[in-house]
Amino acid sequence: MRRPSNKVSGENGDPRVAKVMRVLEESNVDDVSPFDRLIEKNKASAGSYRKLEHRGVVYPEVHLSRAIQALIYTLVAAYILSFIFNPDVFSGNSFIERLGYSNICVGLDLPPARQVSVVGLQIFCYFNIQYAVTDIQRSVAVWRSNQAHGRANRPVWRYRLSVGVDLLYVASSVAFSSLVLVYAPSHGLAGPEVEDGHGAAHAHHRPDSNLLVWTHTGLFIQFIYCLGIMLAVNYWDNPVKQIGASRFILFYIAVCIAFPAMLMVNYVVWGETGEYLTPFWFNAVLDWTWVFCTAGALNNLPTGEALVSTTKVRIIDHAALAAADKDQDAEEELAAPAGGPLTSLLWVVFLPVVLLSILAHVASGVLKRLVNVFVRASPFLEPRLGPAGDAESGNVAESRTPGVRRFVGGGYLGDLFGFVGFLANPGMGKGGRSNRWEAGGAVYATNVGVPVVMLNDLTASRVYVEGIDNATDAHDVPVFAYSGDQYAARANFMRAGDHAVKVRQFFARLVPADSSDPKWKAAMDAVARRVRKWATYDREDLVLVDVHEEFRVNLMWIFATHMFLGASIDLSFLADNVFPMPQLSFQYPWFPAWLNPARARMNKAKGAIWTFMRHCPYAADVKAAYEAVGLTDVHAFEALLTACTFNASGMGNSALNLMYYLPQCGASLKSQLKSDGDGNHALLESFCYELLRNNGPMGIFKLKRDTALRTSAGEHYLLKSGTIVCVNNTVTQRDETVYEDPHTFRADRFYPLPPKTLAARDPATGAEPLPSMAFACQLGKMFAAETPPGPDDKDSYDDAKQHNCVFKHLAVHYLKGLALVLLEHDYGLDADTTAVVAAGVKKDPAPKMKDFKGAEGRKCPFAFDISPGAIRGGVDPSFDNTPKVDAPPRM
């Protein structure tokens, strides 16, 4: 990406720190780097680095030390309980006869210690998984960083070995923690009683079988060996080897090899002779040496590179960290909230509840499907023929033919299987839930976790959006759910009632009336500085910019926070603590909102965000707006947070496609897009409207009465009251009766712009109606006037309470502004991405039948193949309908 000819000024300076949150002044928002992973070498052990996590420094070994800590605590607690409730197990057990002493396992095996140990081992397993995940991330980060900066790299097989060993260690620790107490010996102190030949008075418990003892001990052995292998490989890969830590870890690895070998030798010899081979004192010393080495690893594990997750580019050295300790209070203000002991306890309860919930949903789904074999549920009513257009009574026009009732993908029921199937393939690709071409029509019943009827052409989908009142009607989305106190975090289109109307009025007072508003310009300037900053990076740094995440999320988040608040909230703070999880939860599996361990962390983070909003540059305007409509400050802040994250992310698809398409436009077209002679950028505006035609997640809506609907093909259906209808906005805007060549992105489709009142293709001119945005918010029908009125001008505000987006009149202007900034630069993407995108460009697209002057065959300046088989699908709307790029693109 080359710097533009005009030098950008005002980009220097350091971000200021406001109360609790890191806040960036408008003039410095571009100083926050989009770099996500930095590497920092260290010279200390994992235990001493736990305190640095609040600064964004993540050492995978810290998670391993926590796992070890959980294991040691579990052993100590189990031994105490066994000494209290089962003291006899230490003097007589299945291990004494095989080893000559009471092995470490003895304390865990009998109730109630066994029940406590089950919980402790799951916590131990959780931290092991955390370790493996972050260690794999580190391996990838080291490889990419070395590649990008031209540094010497280890052979690729070494990285693959490291990742493979991490996966092996996870599998081993899951097997150990899940099964070791399932196959626990009773040591002759529990289980069924048997007589010894002297009658019931002399009955005793059955001794443990040799197979059971081998299985139980074998689970320990495989874990210890995998632990030793993992430590050895990571020690080998560690670029910084301290003498003290090296001696410890090498000794620990040796013990991890010798201890299991001793167990196996003595077990084999006992099986043949009934005696153990090595002296009991040697066996006991080796066993407890492993225990004490494991405990000592808490503060002696040598650490490798650190992952630094922060939005600010900074190389962390130890002198700087030591100096920073003197100002720890200031650093704590930027810290992500800690979970605390309550969070750890919630995890212990949460995981079993989720597992039980999944099992219950599986059983429920099987039962529903069995019932559906004999009694098929259907949302369709028999059509009652009557006068044409009598929709209110549910009558269907006599001149029309009722449509064929179709059931796709499991039929009209809702269960976990339908939910998983929908997540796997929600779009319009082959087998997708929204593939109306494969389904054979625009209207069909299916299963997306709830039973729905898909309405996938423009005519049928009107029932989803037209006449919907914010005071009485609420839309929703498949996949996600809100419960409990998280209702306040819902997007406003998911609400109905007085609160929903107030929130809409609140936003009507805050959203700029048009793109000339100073707040709008300031927000676009913040986005422009972010993009222009990339032109100042060296090539080796530029390739590290995650442009995919920038266009998908970050740029719109920066824009939205600046437009509403006048400053930008730390993006990584939002992503790590609030959005999308735990702000959102899934329909399946169900669990109480309060049980989510991340919820407490999120609520602490929200407290910090509310503090920021009360002191942001536009705080006075925000307060005046929510007081005027009767909202509390927290309700207003919840609405703003959702608007700046969940709602703003809906623009990701269009911004991503803009980023992909522009490098493919020739110099002549780029020149026309920048200035087409009329000062209004009419061709660029058409380009941006076409981006929005191919944007839109799925939404659902429950019908309140029996409803007649008609498709674009002329079929009629009558749906029962209470039926949930589902609309995929991207698919509806592929309606062949409305859009010519709908599976092609055409830069000039809306050039010049058609009348905003146009609802269907004009056969005389070829004009096509403006598309909808996101959840079927019809762009051409928001205001009666060309420009939106003020918040109190209710007479001309023709949809003051309508259930659509208050930002939609500005969506195309945001894309125009972003496009103009990108057009300042001559940028390209990496070779693999460029090859994939270039393959989708249509070199000689079919001309439109008529232009707006009635002339035949206007040549399209740029066209791209967006047919269902050529684009990506997915449940995330910001990825859906984008080119099938395998890896994240790089500039």
C-alpha cells in the first residue's frame, strides 16, 4: 500500500488515558494499531508472570501452572477427606501388594474424596486446554512474525511437532481427568460383598481385578508420559534457556520417564510372581519425587515467547515493566476485570449444566422427530378462495393458484439437530437452508432450531417488514438468544413496546440527519486516519495488519463510537469482554444467563464502559437525548453499546466486499468512482447500493394472525397464526422478477439512482428499486422527504415508530466515504487472495436490457460473480456472501 500524494498531517501524539477505559482522542485514533499478536521474549518463570496478564501479556505456561495448581489442590483435598472418612485405605489397598507402599492415587479413589476429585480434575483439564490453545496460537504467531520480518525460522516440521504435541497433551489430559475415577479401585473397602466361607458375619468386599488396577494406573501413566513429551518438546523450542529452570525441567522430564517405567515393571512382575521387584522405599521416593516436582513446577516452569494482545503497538521489555510497577494504579485502570473465585466456581457448575442441557435437547429432538413421522406439523392452512386482495380475512385470490407446500431440511419442527444443521449451512449454497432454488420455491417450511417458514423472494417477504410497528412488533434472529438481565442488551429491532419506542426516539436524536453533520464528518475522519495510517507502515509491518478484521469489525466500531460518543473505546477491550460473547448466547444449549461464567466479567467491564460514556466528549448530548425520551442512563448506555457493536457489525459484509473489489477495478473506473463529473459520485453511490443489495443476515418474525401471502411467481399461501417466518435478505434481493441478472454484482445497477418510491423493476427504463439493508430495512422508503426530519418533526417522519434501522439513510454514505479513502491509495492484497477474487470478475458481462434513457445495451463497467456456488456462506453475516478466500487477506 503506497502513501498517497498528499501528506496526511495531525497523526502524531500519544493516546490519553481517561477514567477506567483507554479512550482515544479523535486526532489520535489512528495511533491504535490493528496488530493483534506481538512477540516478547522473557527471562522468568510462569508463576512470576501471572501479574502481567492484566497488561495484555499472555504466557501459555501460566495456564499450565494453573492446571498443576488445580491438580495439587485436588490431591491435598482428597487426602484430607480420605484420612477423615477412609483412614483404613492407607494401610491396606491394591497398590501396597504391587508396590510395597500406598501410591499417590489412593487418596482419590473412595467417596467422598472421589466426588471432590472429579470436580478438581475437570478444572485441571480446563486449564490444560487453555494452555494448549494459547501455545498453538503462539506457535502460529512466532512463525508468521519470523516470516514477515525475514528472521531465521525453525523448520516447519518443528512447528507442526509442537502443535501435534499440544493436541496430544490435551487428548491425554481429557482422557485422564474424565476416566481415571471412572475406573477407580475400591481397594477391598467398597463394592459388592462376598462371603469367605464362614458365613455372612465374615463377608468382605471383592478385591480389585488386575485389569481394573492396570486401567486406572495406565491412565496415570499415559498422562505422565504425554506431560514429559510436551515439556521436552517445548523446552527444545524455547529460545531462552535459563540455567536454574533448565536443570529443573530436565530433572522433571527424567522423573516423568522413570516413574511410569517403575510402575509398569512392578505391575508386570507382580502379575507373574505375586511380588514387586524394586524396593518399596525406592518406589515411594520416585512417586513422591514426581509429586513434589509437579508442585515445584508452579514457579519453575520456563516460559517461551509471550503473546501480547493489545491495540497499541509496543515492545514490552523488562525494565519498562519494572518501571510500570511503580505506577500500578494507573495500569490497573486499563485492566480487564478479573474473574475471581466466583467465576471459577461457576465454571464447575456451568460445564455439567451445559452437558446435561445438550443431552436433554438431543432426547427432545429424537422424540419430536419420531412424533413427526406419524403426525407431521404444518404451518399451512387450506386456502379459502375469495375476492382478490382480501388478505386481512386470509382469503386468496381466485385467479391465482395455491403454491406447493414444501418441507425442507427436517420439516416444520425445531430441535438441536436443525440448529446444528443451520449453523453448518445457513446460506444459499448447495444444501443451504436459504437455497430457494434447490428447495423449488420461495416459500417452504424448515428447521433452523425453531420451526420456520422461509420467505425468500421480495414479494413474499413484505409480510416480514411492511406495516410493522415498533410499539407492537418485534423481530428476532435465529441462532442467538437473550435471557435474564441481558434483555437490556437486545438490539432494538428485537424489542416491542414502550421501551422500544423510547430507544428508537433516543437514537433519532443522536443519529446525524445527513452526511454534512459535523459529528458525521468527525467519525468519518477517524476512519480515514485509521486507513491512511496503514500507508505509513513498512512492508514488513503492513503484512501483519489483520485487514479482514479491520474491515469486518474495527472500522465500523471506530466510526460508530465516534459518531455517538465522540471518541473510540478500546476495541480489544470490547472484543475480549463484551461482544459477541457473553453479550449474546445461543438458542442451544440452554442455560440460565446468570450461570454463564463470562457474565460477571462482562458486567464488570460494562461498569467501566458506563463510566467512559458519562465522561465522553458527547456526554452532554447523550444525556439530553435519553432524558428527553424518558430513558435511564443505563438503558441508554446498553442501547449505545449494542448499536456500536452488534448493529455496527452488520456493515462488515459490505465493507469486506468493497475491500476485495476495488483493487480489481481498472484505473479508468477508479477515476470515475472518485469523480464522475457531477460532484455527487453517482456511479460510486450505485456501487455502494449494490454492495448493500448483497448484504443481509437472516431474521425471524412471529405472525399474529392467519396471514395470506403471495410470491413473485404468483403462488399463494395461507399461514397459521403463530407461525414464525424467516427471511434471508440476501436471498430475497436475488429475486429475478425484480433484479436483472441478480447473481452478478453490477457496479452500475443503480446508476443513476432510481426514484426512492420505486417498488418493482420499471419495464420502460430498466430501473430497479433500491435494495434493503440488514434486516429488510428498505432504503428507499425511510422518509417521505429526501432528507430526514428532526426528531420532533413527527408529521413528516413517516416511519417514526416503524421497525427498521435509524441509520439506514446514512449506510450508503458510510460506504462512499470509506471507498473514497481507499481510492486515495494504490493498494493490493496478497497473491492468493488476489487470484481468488480475480477469478470472480466477469470480463464481459451481459449488458442491461435498457438504461434509464431507454437505450439498449449499456455496458457494465465492473461486474463480479456472486452466484451461490461462487461465494462464501455462513451464519456470521459479516462473512456471508463474500469471496471464497481460504486464508485471511493481507495487504
